[in-house]
Amino acid sequence: MSTPDLTVRIGAMTMKNPVMIASGIFGYGDEFRGLADYGDLGALVLKTITPEPRPGNPPAHRTVETPGGMLNAIGLENVGLEAFVRDKLPAALEYGTNIIASIAGDTPEQFADCARALDGSEVAAIEMNISCPNVKKGGMAFGVDAEASAEVTAAARAATRKPIIPKLTPNVTDIAAVAVACEKAGADAVSLINTFSAMAIDVETRRPLLAAGTGGLSGPAIRPAAVCRVYQVAQAVNVPVIGMGGIWNASDALEFIIAGASAVAVGTALYADPSVAHRVLAGIRGYLERHAIESIEHLVGSLQL
Ligand SMILES: Cc1cc2nc3c(=O)[nH]c(=O)nc-3n(C[C@H](O)[C@H](O)[C@H](O)COP(=O)(O)O)c2cc1C
């Protein structure tokens, strides 16, 4: 059999394979330079940026390890839109693959401002972080409400021709309803899931372990819940779904693809192994060859019930 076709299309963006790095794990790409050839991956999603720089939450502690995962409450520390476009984006583009910017704001107008500023840039697509559980305004406040998600998606849609990809929160009763609202408002794809709202407590001091009190749970602990939500959303929308949540190896990624994800993103696992995404990619390719599947497209949503 010839080599399987791994190409994925999301709006006007073509990816050479379905493996991405999730937002917030990789910063703007600086810290990971030289650890692996990230240009081999389908796309790299950079840390969420906001119109103005943000300092984030107090450093002790922003992350805590929990069984099968971790909590984080970074609080969207970022360099701001202007410095991102000027200093960070040119360096990230040197990786030689699709660079996806992730944007956030307190209002739909702020999302639109970011989208507009990136319209003339070389980003391949724009992910909209409407699902961050660690900020007081904006963030998840949009993503927990279908109407607000649609409003912010429409605002970004009107401001750019780039593919836009709202990123959804699992902290809702009906994630598929939010996905459908985003699709109707002009989303080219949806990505999911962001982290689950979560908390850990030091029982001796009776204080939260995170400085912010609560945070977001990621890692293998959330994977079955993430696969379930990808399945529910893929049933409900016609646009591509990007799946993530606790992917540690190729088999994990294949679960998401079979459930309906056109592409997958590796997050927390990258902290354990900087080349985990490359292993995931090799494993997906090997699986397609072993099962004589000519194209990754044929595997997407192929769940047998
Ligand atoms: C330390 C850390 C920082 C994160 N920062 C962002 C962020 O800035 N924007 C965003 O959309 N998601 C952010 N996320 C969420 C991840 O992109 C991903 O959706 C989530 O962690 C689930 O995937 P995983 O279990 O593979 O990590 C962050 C996750 C972690 C662990």
C-alpha cells in the first residue's frame, strides 16, 4: 500500500497531518526550540494573547499535580497583541508549519480587535479562547453560554478572513449546543476541550493549593470525558472538530479521531516528553498502514456502534 494520506483541511488552512500542539503548553515556541522538530507537526497553537499584556496569577502556585493530571491557573499571562505580532510571531513562523494564534478578551469587541490585527499576518488560523476557567472576565464566561459564544464568534468572523476556531469549555450542560451556535455564527472549526474547573486543598492549612483558589484540570484524568464531548459535538456540527484532553500516545489520539475529531492536539503530555507529539504522529501513520486505510479522513468518526 502507498503511504497513507494524512492531510487535514480546516477552512482555508491545510495541515500536512492531524497532530497539533495545544495552546498554552508551548508558550510562543521559544522555550521548546531545539527539543524536537515541531515543524513536522500539522499546526502549533501558541499561548492565548489578549489586546493588552497581562501579568497572570501569583506564581505560588500556578500549577499543582493531581492524580492522573494537573491543575493550572496561569491566568492568561501574555505579552499582549502588539508584542506578539512584532516579536513572537516572526520567530514562531520559523518552525515552518501552520502557526495558529489563540486570542481572548473581555468583550466581543476585544476578540474582534485581535482578529482584525491578525488578518494581515501570516497566522494560518485563529483559535478563540472562550473557555479559560482562570480569568475573572471574558474567557469561560462566553463559552458557558451558547448565545454569548455565538456573539463573540460573529464579532471575530466579521473582523477577519482567517479561519476561526472557537475553543469550547466542558464546564457546560450541553457542549454540542454551544458548538452548533458557534458554527452558525461562522466558525470554520471548533476545538475542544479546554480544562475542567477544579480545586485541590492542603488539609493542614485548609488553603487551596492554587494561589487563584480554583484552576483547570488537564491530563489523562480528563481523557474519557474529552472523548465523549468530541463525540457529542462531532454528531452535532458539520465543521471539523479538533480534539484534545489527556492525549499521551497514538492510541489516545486515535480514540478522538474515531469519535469524530479531524485533528488532535497534545497538551500536558508535552511536559513529560517534548517529542510526544512526534510519537503520536508516527503511531497514527503506523495504524493507518496496519489497517490499510488510505486516508486519515476515512477514520474520522468511524466509530462502530
Ligand atoms: C499550563 C497550561 C496552560 C494552558 N493555557 C491555555 C491557554 O493559554 N489557552 C487555551 O486555550 N488553553 C490553554 N490550556 C488548555 C490546553 O490547551 C488544553 O485544552 C487542555 O490542557 C486539555 O488538554 P491536555 O489534557 O492534553 O493538556 C492550558 C493548559 C495547561 C496545562
